[in-house]
Amino acid sequence: MFLTVAYQATSGAAAFTDQDMTLVSDPSVTNLNNHPIFPVPVWIQWAYVLGLTTTRARISAPRLRPITRPVVQPVDSSATPSEAYRLVEYFRHPVALNPVEEIQFLVTKTSAVAETDVAVLTVGDSQRNVPQGDMYTLRCTTAYTPTVGSWTSGALTADDTLQVGRYSIIGLRVNSLAAVAARLIFPGAPIMGGLPQIRPGVIATQSNATEGYWQFRYGVMGEFGQFESFALPQVEVLVPTGQVAAANPEVFLDIVPVRVGARAQ
């Protein structure tokens, strides 16, 4: 399982090097000096940085600094996520983070342009096993408009009524114009090794016409979480400061039935 957090940095028309980014307000993690801290050891699963003239970013933490602050490269030099996503795939060779240490993102840009830069970080236990069985893709709709500059949640309404049972989510796609990231909130706040809540996320796609990203589908990242047929998760969407949010994000869930039928009494 894994958890996704995001940072922002809004700058004026000036170049800078290693500017500290601020954690987007987030009830799922502890905020210390505008940086997240995790109560248990975790491993970096993937990282993504977006900014119109951003050239690179670094991840900085006490455990990492004695060797080097890992450079996040490439970055997505765009105002909104492009089709050629610039995801850094740490899940191929994860980096460990110590518990209760501040995790910073430091962003660099070389052009004198006012902009908002965004970093998205996903950490987890590096466990990517998923339930076996048939995989179905379930389309869901929402009825809300994300608030700019913060994670904003909404309920999911499935196109089809699921058969009674329990389902595992092993893939996620969220279409939301101007959004950078999206994540799921599960009923009952599932626990991962001491983390208080698990809110696994993805980079948002801008529309149905936008190329999807296979790393977030088909169980590649492992299990996002499980839910009962009568209690779908919610979706949270992040639209950066300076963008105009579009209403009603569209959500696609790759699901595998774990238990079909009512639970025995």
C-alpha cells in the first residue's frame, strides 16, 4: 500500500535554486515546518515535479543528505501535466526514508517567470502484490468542483451497480482538467504499518483524449485499497494555485473481486 502527498511553491518573476516547497494542507500526514513526517519507515515509490520553467528538483531528508540529495529529473516543464509524463519511477529501486524526519522538496528554475510549481511524492511499503482474478474497469462520476490550491474530495457514483461483495482496487485513472494529482480516501481509513491513513494517488489526466499512464493501472503499483460494494471510496483532486478547476472529475477504477456475495453471519 502507499500514500501520496503534494507540495507547492508559488514564485514571482525571478530565477532561483533549491527553493523550499510547502506541503499542501493534508489531514493524512503530520506537518512539521511545512514538510510531511511519517511515523514509520517508508520507501519512495515515485516522484513527479511540474512547473512551467522548472528545470529540476531535489528530495532532502536527514537520512539522505550524508550521501546526496536525490535529484528528481526529468521534470514536467508545463503548466498542467503533459501527455509525456515525467514520472521518476523509484518503485524500480526504492529509496528508504527514516521515520519522523522532515521530507523536503527543493525546486530550481532558471527563467524569470511567475509560476506555481508542484511536486507529488508517493511513499509506501514496497509491497506490490495484488489479489488474483478477473480485473474489471469501473467508471465513476462525481458532482463537485475542486477547490484550487488544496486537496478537495467528492463522492463517487458508479455507472453500474456492483454485485454485493468486496473489491480490490489495483489501478486508477482520474480525468480532471487543470488538476495535477488525485488520490483515493477509503472508508475506515486503512492502516499501513502505523501510518494513520492511506491515500494512494496518481498523476491526473486532463481528459479522455489524454494518453493514460500504465504505471498507475493493472496492478503495477500494487493494491490501492479495498472496499465493500456499498461503500465506495471518495476521490481527492489537487488543482494548483493559479489554475481554473473544472467541475465533475471522471474516475476509472481497475477492480478485482475479492469476495462475491454477502458476508456470512
